[in-house]
Amino acid sequence: MQNLQIHLTRFDSPTAQRLITAALAELGERYGGSGDDTPVDAAEFEPPAGTFLVAELDGESVACGGWRSHDGSVETAELKRMYVAPQVRGRGVARAILAAVEQSAREQGRQRIVLECGDRQPEALALYRSSGYARIPNFGFYQDAPGCVSFGRAL
């Protein structure tokens, strides 16, 4: 994708927050409620403890994703707030932002990445499985929630 650019941004930047708000709205439609009540602090996404990225396609911000340290670990990253705008899905943007998030975690010394997802996100489940992620025991805010699906993979 020639016109795709991925860059570091602050989690609390207006661009990131616009994309995160869209992500949470979509999750709310799929699951109800606010979409995701997992406690998240913008400071968790500041290097070297984490990173947040935004993807621009033809100058428009269309995707985001980031990682934060998992349970204070310096070896494991947790993928958070992956989102791709509906109008650009199916064009490789999700794979590109996922790869960039993984590379960022690797550069900060992380050896593993984990994530939680839900069973009402078949597109995300397919992306993670086809990207080498395997099921792991559920963890985090939704670990006991019906439909929680957790994945991990070595970096």
C-alpha cells in the first residue's frame, strides 16, 4: 500500500482519541455498553513502557493500535485499541498496523505479545490467527466474561 504511513502518536492526542472513540462505538454496537471498560491510562503508552501508532492512508487517519506493558512485565506487551476504519478494511491496513505495533514492542525489548478480543469480532479473530497468534488462557478485565478470547505470540 503505497500511500500508507504509520507514525507514533500520543494515546491522548486528538487523532488517536477520534479513532479510539470510533473503535469503542463499534464495540458498543457488537457487545453493548461503552464497548470496552478496561482501565487504560494514556501514560501506559509512552515509550519505553508502551507505544501508540496511527496509520494514515492518502493523508487520512484510518487506523490505530498500540501496546503497553502487560502486568508490569518488561518481557510481555499487551496489544490494545486496534482499530481500522470500515471504509479501508480489506486493504491490508490492519496487517500493517499490527506489524508496526509488534515491531515497536520488539524494539523496546518485548519478547511476547498478548491480547484479549471478543467472539463477536470474527474479522479480528481471523487476523490474529492468520498472523501467528495462538489461544492462551484468558486474562485481564474481561477474563471471566462470556465470549472473551485471548491470544499470544512470541515476537
